[in-house]
Amino acid sequence: MTDSIFSKIIRGEVPAHKIYEDDFVISILDIGPLSEGHALVIPKEPAATIDTLSDEFAAAVGRVLPRITRAIQKVTGATAVNILQNNGADAGQAVDHVHFHIIPKFTGRNPGTGLMIDWTPGSLSQDEALELGKQIKRLL
Ligand code: AMP
């Protein structure tokens, strides 16, 4: 459990540009947007990282993510969107309260804005995949 800036926004103690709210979730415009329309979807449960979020609040986020994304795309004219969710400082998480970024991309407009991904694929052998998969499945 954590009492972050997002908990203060949820409680109304800190102002934010709120674009959506229900019993489980709020959505606000990001104060430091990577592109026009960059927004955050935040479960009201004060879990720091996704692995500690309850199924109920996770489902509530999943329920509204597509709808909020559609609205942002329609208003901004975004041609593509990245959904980003960081967990832990090593993954770039700055605020210790689960949140999903909706980050629009624009083809032919606003070049250089939005999420830039440095993605260097590795490889996965058959043996490795079988062993890893077996261990993970045991916990699910
Ligand atoms: P992350 O690195 O995934 O933890 O991202 C945290 C995000 O929260 C950043 O994109 C910040 O710009 C954003 N942020 C921090 N404080 C506020 C705030 N008071 N209102 C809106 N967005 C915020």
C-alpha cells in the first residue's frame, strides 16, 4: 500500500485534469505529456505495482482502457497509441501507485512525439521456453 501523489489526486487533495471517474478508477491528463492527449488510467486501490493489484481493480481498469483510448484518439486525431505500464524504478516507474499510460502517436504530424521504444529482440530456445513456461504455469 502506498500514499502517492495519485492517492492525493483520487482524494481530491491535489488538483488534476480529470477526464474520467467511476467507483474504481480515475483517469487524468499526464502533467508531463509525451504527446498530445497523453493520459493516465489509475485504479483507486493504492497498490504500488501491478503484481499487488486486486483482480477487481485490475478488471475495472481493463473495462475502461479501450473507451478512454477511443475518446483520446477521436479528440486528438491520433493514428496510433501505446499503452505503457511501468513497475519498479528499474522499469522507469516514478510514482509508486499503479497507473497505465495512454500515449498517442501521430503519423505525419507532431513528429518525434509519443513513446520511443528501444526494442532489441533476443532469442528463445525450445528447451528454455518449455522449462520457463512449466515453472510459470505452476504458479497460475
Ligand atoms: P511512471 O514513470 O510510469 O511512474 O509515470 C509517472 C507519470 O505521472 C509521469 O508521466 C508524470 O508526468 C505523471 N505525473 C506525475 N505527477 C502528476 C500529476 N500531479 N498530475 C498528472 N500527472 C502526473
